[in-house]
Amino acid sequence: EVQLVESGGGLVQPGRSMKLSCAASGFTFSDYYMAWVRQAPKKGLEWVASISYEGSSTYYGDSVKGRFTISRDNAKSTLYLQMNSLRSEDTATYYCARNWYFDFWGPGTMVTVSS
Amino acid sequence: IQLTQSPSLLSASVGDRVTLSCKGSQNINNYLAWYQQKLGEAPKLLIYNTNSLQTGIPSRFSGSGSGTDYTLTISSLQPEDVATYFCYQYNNGWTFGGGTKLELK
């Protein structure tokens, strides 16, 4: 059974950093592109970043480019999102998702940026 | 590519045939997916590549379209279909539509 479980969310002050993790199981992690998608409270979905199979290629949405870094450890079947210079508008539930078209999602982890 | 979903809110009765629209600002080349999100849950993939039904999704859900215009159809609305539906394109970058909230009349 495919499982994705995010962790690392919580309350953080503006300007600070936070790192999210997504533990994958039930499939060969290195066979898939992976991504982070977020959803601000009561808002729609926003693609954040994607990473290729071995991590050699990364892609970012305009709102996070230069502040967030997506990475992966295929030996640990784990996806990461390093978030720097956090802003209040980064407050959202962050989901990790598998594949180009997000066929499986984790339950999400909430990130609140507030002083 | 911008995606515009319509309507933003749809009220329908059990058994109705329901059609949701998603329009792109450019050609999407059929790289279009649909998700269902129930309150408090993660989104669930329904349809990918315009008309491919994800494993385990009921056959009352179907997708169609081409170019810039795409449609999700529920052939006979069930109470458990109450949710918000999002379209998503992965032809040129990655973009979600704003969503259609589906409620029971």
C-alpha cells in the first residue's frame, strides 16, 4: 500500500526557517517524481515544488523560488522541503504528492507562520 | 498556464448528471487531471491525462476535453460526491484551477 506521511510542521516566526519531511513507503521511491503542494486555510491548492527521480532537476513556483529547496534521499525513501525566510503568506497545509499528476498524497502537515 | 474553473459553486440533486468545467489560458495538450477534496481531507486523484480513470474511482466519474477546454462529468450524483473539485495541468509548469464546490440541493 502506497503511503506518504509528512512531518515537521508547526508554528514558526516570520523570517525563520523550517524543514518538512515526507516518508514514503509501499512503492519504489526512486521511480517517481515527487512534489510539494500547499493549501492556505480555506483556499485552493498551490503547487510549490517538484523534483526528478534522482534529484538532479528541481522546479519551483514563483512564490517560493529562492526561499524553498526541495530535495530527496532515495536510500531513505524520504522527500524534504527546506523553507527559509518564511512569510505569513506561507501559512498552509503542506502535502507531499507522488508523480507528475499527484496520484497519491499524504495527509499533510500544517505550517503556521506568525509572531 | 492559468486554469479557470466554472461554476465556483454548484448545487445539484442526488441522481443528477453533473458537469464541471476547466478552461486553460493556453493549450494543455490533454495533460489535465481532476481531484476531489472532501472537508478536512487530502485531495484524491480522480482522472489523469484528461480521461484516464484512477484505480478505485467509481465509473460514474469521467473526463473529457482537448485543447484548452476540459470537463469532469459525474453521471449520477451520489451523496458522498459532495466535495470541492480541482483541475490541474502539467503540460507547461504545474497549475491548479480555483475549484468548484459541489453541494446537494
